[in-house]
Amino acid sequence: MKPIGIFDSGIGGLTVARAVSEAIPGHPIVYFGDTAHLPYGEKSAELIQHYSVRIARELLDLGCGSLVVACNSASSNALDAIRETAGPGIPVIDVVTPAVNWVSSKYDEGTIGVIGTRATIASGWYQSLLTHAGLTAQAKATPLLASAIEEGFQHGRVSSALIEAYLGQGAFDSVKAIILGCTHYPLIANQIAAQLPSHIELVDSAHVVAHALKLAIQEQLANQISAPASSSSLSTQRFLVSDLTESFALGAQRFYGSPIALQERKLTTAQD
């Protein structure tokens, strides 16, 4: 059973890793957080692609048989390059498409909000997919939220004034739902909800991503049913970061929801 490779620009993608471990219990997971280069949300599309491809290669070299791009900025700007790197036999699941598919299955009309990093919103991918589904997109970049969550994770709160500045004064009152377009945002979902009318649904993509991955792996195994069984020496969950600091180690437990041990692993592919 080949491991699932999951990566993000930092430790925020651990919210997706947790959902995957719940949806596919017992399946080995290798998580890679590129903490040496975060945040991706403030970088160019070209640089996001560069880092994402490096990490995809690293996870494939570690024996992963599927990949989850647990980063909205990477999903929005580097997915084609990641899929090209992985090749046709490796399922690659992003965090954008499953969220839009879920929203469009529930709402057949109306306006859907999206909040995320500058890179995610500027890519226009959420907006394009929502429009293609017959919905109206209302997108807003909220660039300071992720770093505020990183800084405030030991206390579980970020500045309410910051959230109000982005979401207050009726900015999203007309939407039916808001997609949390950053893996950090579910950790402050209650604070976000407090700034919005009660009818607005907050969409956390982690669980729908995990479901999409489960279906993709089932299809992959069905297509390989007559092939020799593959094995992996990785039978447990591994959590790797490209730069290990005490603050990341402390924050990882909160993002994942239970104690985990981070290991530092410098990228061994092309240099910066």
C-alpha cells in the first residue's frame, strides 16, 4: 500500500491531512510542509510552481502513490505542472475543484463567496470554476489572515478587528456560502462566522478533498487489480518540514488535532 503524499507551503495543510487520516484510516501518509519558503500566497505563480514541483518529486521519491495539493495557492497556480510531474498513473487531488464541486451540487444558483491568499484569488481559478457551474463568484483576498493564524495558534484566536476589516460592513451579506480558500481558515471558522449573517454557510474543503481522494485511490486500485501488489516500507504517518522551528512544532499539534512529531527534511532536488 503506497503512501499518500500531502503537501502545503507550511503546516496549515495538516487540517487536510487529518481529514484524510479519518476518511482512509490506516493508510500511510507522508506530509511535507515547505516551511522554508512560506507563505506561497505572496509569491509569483512561477515560484509557486517551482517549489510545488520540487515537493511533488520529493514525495514521489519517497514512494507515494497519490498526491494531495493541500494548499490553495499551489492548487490555483501549479496544478498542471504537478500533474505533469506525477504522470498519468498517480492521482493528484487539489483543494479547489472538490470544494467547488460540492458547492455546485448544493446550490444551483446564487452568489458564492471565496476568501483566500492574494495568489489564490489573483489566479481567478475559483471564480472561473464557480462561473462554469452557473454560480456567481464574489472573491476577496484576505492576505493577513494566514500569518495572523500562524502567529496566534497557541491562543486559538486572531484579531477580531482584522477579521472585521475583511468581512465586516456587509461585504458578503448577499452570498449563500463562503468557501474558506486557505487551509488555515478552518481554525478560526467560529470567529469568521461571528462576523457574518447566520444564513451564510462556511465551506471547509478538507473533508470533501479527503472524499475525492478516497474515490481516486479506489479507482486506481481497481484499475491495477491484475497488477502485482505493491508494498511500501512506510507503514506509519510521517510529517516532514523543510525548516523546523519550535513555533512550527508547537503549531502542528493544533492544526492536526493531536500530538505529532515533525522531522526536518531539506529538499534534495534542484536548488533555489
